[in-house]
Amino acid sequence: MFQNPEETYCIAHSTAQSKLLADLERVTFLRSAYPHMISGALQGRVLAMISKLVKPLRVLEIGTFTGYSALCLCEGLQPGGSVITIDNNPEIELIAKSYFSQSSWKDQIELKIGDAVTILPTLNQGFDLIFIDADKENYPVYYALAVSLLNSGGLMLVDNVLWGGKVLQPAVHHDKETRGVLSFNQLLVNDSAMEVVMIPLRDGLTMARKVS
Ligand SMILES: C[S@@+](CC[C@H](N)C(=O)[O-])C[C@H]1O[C@@H](n2cnc3c(N)ncnc32)[C@H](O)[C@@H]1O
């Protein structure tokens, strides 16, 4: 929904999202205070395509919001696979759970409400796919915690790595969110255990494969 013409053209020439996802996107714009946070049709199809290629057994998402991206990530799950998604805003619980329960993965998605910084250390290792999409200030913290939960050969996806272009602005303009994203981007590219590609999709999406 706030799409530029290129994005609209890309969506028109991509496989359509499901009716459930289209409904969730519309409801998110009608009912939530910050609807632009949703991944939306184009990035959603990218997340679903990546998940279908990875075929994960265990997926972790940091930043559920209304549940749109979690449902996209479910599309590639192996039979018996599962998604754990974390959000610290209890107000999203009703809408996310309502859409999870209407999906084919209703028994495979676990929503944990709470601070991801506290919840991540309580999780067992062994995720094949991790999507980081929560508060930008904490991106370096999420990276340190999430990388230890990721399987060797597993894939980490990270949204908003361009942060509206603020990562390119002079340091004097940097707020705590921009500093978090900048520090995360540098940590990741300097980590020899990760193979990284940053893609200028929407607000910037990084894909990082754990090679060792
Ligand atoms: C950009 S939205 C996520 C969008 C979602 N992944 C999607 O594509 O539809 C970021 C979410 O992170 C959550 N969040 C912010 N700080 C958090 C924290 N410390 N722990 C867990 N979730 C947090 C917010 O409540 C918000 O719902």
C-alpha cells in the first residue's frame, strides 16, 4: 500500500499473495497505528520464495507485528516444521493469532509475547531460518543472540538495513535506531562465519548464510 510505481509493477508481475494475506494486509492498514511496518505483498512474496528454497524445519522471527511475515515464512516449512515468532506488543496478539488460526499452519506457529532480548536466550538452538524485523536499536544485540541459534548452513534475513536511507547520512544526523542498524550492518559484514548479501528491496533486506 504506499507503493512506488516500480513496486506496483513488480507486484503485478509476481505470483499473487493468498486471499488470507491480502485480508490481513487490509485489516492491518485499517486497524493498526503503524501499518507501514508490515512486510507487504512484494517483500512477503520474497520471504515466501526464500522459505520455499530453504525448506526450513525450524523458523524464528523477531518482530511479529500482525503476523504477515510469519505466515509468508510458513509457506516453505517442511511437514512437521514450526515457526516461533516474538513480539513485545500485547496489542498485536489478537489479530496475529486470529490470522494464524485461519491458516494451514495454525498448529505450527507459536507466538511469544515479550521482549526478544529476554526470550531469545531461553530458546533451544537449531533454527534453519531466522528473520530479524524488530526495534532497530537492538539489531546488534539480536544478531549476537540469533547467530548462536542458527544452524550451520542456515539463513538469516534482516529487514530495514537501509533504514530509509539514514545509513548514508552524516553521523551528526544519526539517531539511536540508525546507529543500531549501522553497527549491525558492520558487524555482519565483518563476521567471517557469515556470507552476506544486502539487497535494496524496499527498505533494504540482508540475506546472511552461516557458513561455519
Ligand atoms: C516492523 S514490525 C514487524 C513487521 C512484521 N515482521 C511484518 O513483516 O509484518 C516490528 C515489530 O517489532 C516489535 N518489537 C519492537 N521491539 C521489540 C522487542 N524488544 N522485542 C520484541 N518485539 C519488539 C514491535 O512491537 C513491532 O510489532
